[in-house]
Amino acid sequence: MKKVFLFIFCLLSIGLSVAQVGINTKVPFSGSVLHIDGAGDNTSASSVTVAQASNDVMIDAKGNVGVGTVAPSAKLHIVTTVATPAMRIADGTQGLNKILRTDANGNASWVTAPTTDGAIYNITGSTTTSYPNGTYSLLKAIPINNTGNFLVTIRWWGVSSSMNAAKQTSAVFHVLQSSSSGNTWSADSPNVQDQVEYYVMPPGDTGRFCFSTSLFARVVAGTYLKVYIRVAIGGPWVIGTASAGSETLNPSIVIYRV
């Protein structure tokens, strides 16, 4: 019992009397609270070479931890060489070319890097198609086989014979996820993930115009990525007037999984 008491007393005495703790060194670096000199090669409390610091670990008065450096400038500051990686996490999820991803709480794990898929969908038919003002019209329902984030680019080519007083016409495009492939706007509307209203001023009296715009949606496998259009000003918007079946003279939708 006396030995235990003496041991505790010694620990308390050390804690009260020593401001720095040095392990494997007689000269803990100035400003450190805990300094571990792995190779025991430090000879000065104020000057440490790069080679000497390479095997050191220290905690300074700010609580910063330095590995391979005695002057940490972040909560964890690692200095190393290409031959010795700064970090290795082997938790069973690691693998070649994987990337480190965190959840909402910052818990990290290795995941397979996403692949980029791309596809183009042409909106053509045997006749002209008219999208009237104020109506939610389904442009395309695209089946999704792989869950992911999708960039949706709409490339439009069409005409409109009716504009407002400022010679403008506009339409709103919506993208969303849906379990069905049909035009079910009333059921789909709460699922809109992105939308954009595009204004155009057709040149001259032809009413023809073209443009590109992009939207974003996250869609899970086994569902559909839907693109809707609603003409908001002027209209209707008509496609197929130059050539109903030509892919280059009608709108197209390009999607990328990113």
C-alpha cells in the first residue's frame, strides 16, 4: 500500500513540477507539451533539422499534433516522404483506386470511385409536337439502372409564334425521380429536384430559337429520371417544324452520371 501511495505521489509531483514531457530525448522541443524523439537524435530545444524531425511526434500548447514535424500548424500536421505514406487506413473496406468518403457525422470509409456514364436521348417523332402554355408536358422518362447523381443537359431546337410585349417567350424545365414512366405530374410534382426557367427572344419573325441548359438530380436504380416542360410565357413551343424526324433539328436530352 505504501508503494502504491508513493508511486501516485511521484506522478503528481512530476505533473506539478514539469511543464514539458520528453520521451527518448533530454531536450524536448521548446513550446511542446509532449515530445517523442523516435531516434533520439535531437540535440537542441530550439533548433531541429528536417532529418531529426522526421522521426518525431509532438503535441504543442495549442493541442496541435505534429508527426514528422516539431512545428504543427493544424490539429494534425503530417510531414513525410513519398516513400513513407502519410496515412494508411486498413479497415477492411480498402482497395485499389478507392476513394475516402464520409457520412453526415464525419465517419470515413473507403468506397469505389463512381464511374461516369453518358447517354443522349433525341426527342423526335413522325409529326410536329406542340407544348402549350401552362401545361406540364413530359419530355422524357429515362430508366435508371445505376443509382447516382445525374447532370441533365437539355439542348433545344424549336419555334414559338407567340411572345409577350417584350418579344420574349419562356418555359420551365423540371427534373425528378419517379416510379412510373407516364405523365403523372400531379404525383410527380412533390419529387422535383431541380428546375430552371429559360427565356428566349426569337430573332426576326421566324420564331425559331435554340439553346442549352443544365439541371441536376439524384436518382436510384430501378426508377425513372423524368424531364418535364411547362411553357410559362407566350407559346406554344413547337418542335418538328423543320423536320419531324431529324435528330439535329429537334431537342435532345443528354444525361451524365457524375
